[in-house]
Amino acid sequence: MNPSPSPAQFPSANWTHGLKRSVLRQMIAVTAQPGILSFAGGLPAPELFPREPFAEAMAQVLREPLSLQYGPPQAALKEQIVGLMAQRGVSCTPEQIFITTGAQQGLDVLTRFLLNPGGTMILENIVYTGAQQVLAPFQPRILTVPTDLQAGMDVKAIEAYLAGGERSAYLYSITEAHNPLGVSLSHTRRHQLIEAAAQYAIPIVEDDPYGLLVYDDELLPPLRALDDQWVIYLGSFSKILAPALRLGWMVAPPALLPQLTVVKEMGDLESSVLIQRAAATFLASGHFPEHLARLRQEYGHRRDVMLQALADYFPAEARWTRPRGGMFIWVELPDGVDTAALLETTIAQEKVAFIPGHAFAVEPGCGRNCLRLNFSNATAEKIEDGIARLGRVIGEEIGKIC
């Protein structure tokens, strides 16, 4: 009798062959080690979560008879999201709001809806790993464009592809406080991207988890505020409320919502009604404006502390972005520095963690001399100490190659 195959021998889809966990997820185990000071994860500060008022909202909802029952997307939450979108300068109606289980699900639903297997996608060469992961099952042909660390995605390069006959299933934009680069798309490039989308009839998926976390006075409109025909907007409560809620939303043309609903139902049937009701109750309680103001003040301070520490402790050969908002600073070191190897040294010698730049690269080999730093999940004191320690290791490494 032939032995039964082990799970490792089960046949799997072609796209899963060679599948590996992202470097970001692998870093969770590393940063969980005792004594590690981590600038690695894209984590909000847990001490800033509005635990007490959200607990009150949850308790209120749980007293309702149908709080634990199946249910449709909650109208009360959609109404609250319309108000949040107004703060971003976006005018929309509840009928345009599509509730998702985090913004990541919104990106997944739209990818399954818009991208054919083997289709074409135009992406920045350094981009959020979650976007790359949702594309992987479709094994698309990917065309890349560079990103300017002051002005954002190279829209002229996109236009050159489109003028040459290429067509992307959609154009993906992290317009504000790019993950991992920290850069915001300039006002000029925002208009150029919308014009390209309209000219070539290609939708834009605007991923905007950091749009309400801007710390400078100048507020730039999201793409959705500039165009409501070609831009589908993705929002998230993960960074402005709490990631454990796994709650996000989409602003899309109402005509698309029935089809998108069917695509979403294939994954999870529906987003948690309990969480939707609790979030709506919390937002209606009036606590959110004060909470958001506190986040902006504290994260803005932590950003400023990290920028100053980089200037004080990093060698002159390094350069970095100066984000308007969000949670990340991108650092470029001289060619010849391998930040993957540097990470091992830094953890061993200084117990400081970061994400090597290659983790976000679409093309192998890119970003090898770069790293991403998170400033939201460490106190100002720890930021200065950690950057000083990291700067020592980087200085020694640069000294070896210069």
C-alpha cells in the first residue's frame, strides 16, 4: 500500500511555487526578541489607541439584540465615513461607500475585479509589499517606473508606457506619505496622473491609509478630490483608530458596487458587523476629533525627533526623505552598502531593527543600499537613542567601502 502524501507534497497552483513570507512578516519574530528596539514595523503607537471610549462603544453595541448576528454593511458607519472623507476634501455619498475588512481587502477585491491573469501592471519600482502580494496570484507582466524622493511617482514614465501602447489594469498610487518612501505626490504630478488616466481610460486605485495623518500645514487634495470618475479611493481605520479592527472602506462609483460585493463575498462573505457598529458608535460619540489631533501632534513630534537624530548621528554620505505625514522615513546609503547584511550586524551589535530596502523592490537588486525607518511606534527618547546606535553601525560600514 502506497503511503499517503504529506501536505508538503500536495499539488499547488503554479503561482505558489517558491512562495515566501514577506520580509516584513519575517521581521515580527526578530523584533519580538527581548531588548530589540524596532523601527521596522508599520505599527501605530499602542499607548495612543482610544481603548476606553472604544470599549464604551463596544459595550453599548453588545447590548443590542442583533449585535452578533449576520448583517449588511452598516449605514451608520457609511454616514460617518462620508464625514471623514469631507475632512480629506472629498465629496461623496453613503451610496458610494463600500466597507472592507481593512484596506488590504479593498486592494485585493479591486485587483481581482480589474486584472486578468497574465495581464499588465505599471508599478513604482519601490512600493508597498501588500500591493505586490495581491498581484502575485495573477502572475502579471509588470512594468516599473522610478519614484522621485521629493515629488513622488514618475508620471511622465507612466505616460511614456501608455503612449507606446501599453495598458495597465489600473494605476496604483499611494498619494500621501508613501509606504515605504515617505514621499507625497506633488500637486503637479497629481493632476498629471489624473489626466493620463482619463486620456487612456485606465482607473486609478488611490491607497490612502495616511491621508488624515499629515503634520505640516500644507494640505494637498487626494486624487479622489480632483476626479470622481477614474479614481477609486481606499481608506483604512488601521492607522487612525486601531489595526486590530481590520476595517476599511472604498469610495467607488455606485454602478460598480454590486459586482465588487460579489467579489468580496468570495473572500469573507461580509466584514464584521460587530466591529462596524462599534466603530460607527465610537465615531458618533464625538471622541474622534480629539483622538486624531493627539495622533497628529505626537506622530509629528516623533517624526521631527527622528529627522533631527538622523542629521545628528548619520554620516554625511546618507540621505533621507522628509515626510509630510504618515509613519516612515526612507534612507539611502552609498552604493556598496548591503542593508540586508547591515541589519544582521545592527541587531547583533546594537539591538536595533529596520526593514532593508530590497524588501519593497519590484525588480530584484533594487533598494539594496536603502532602508525604511518607522517613527510612530517608539517614544522620542527611544528614537534618539536608537538612531544614534544605528548611525554608529552605518558609519563603520561606510568607512569600510570608502
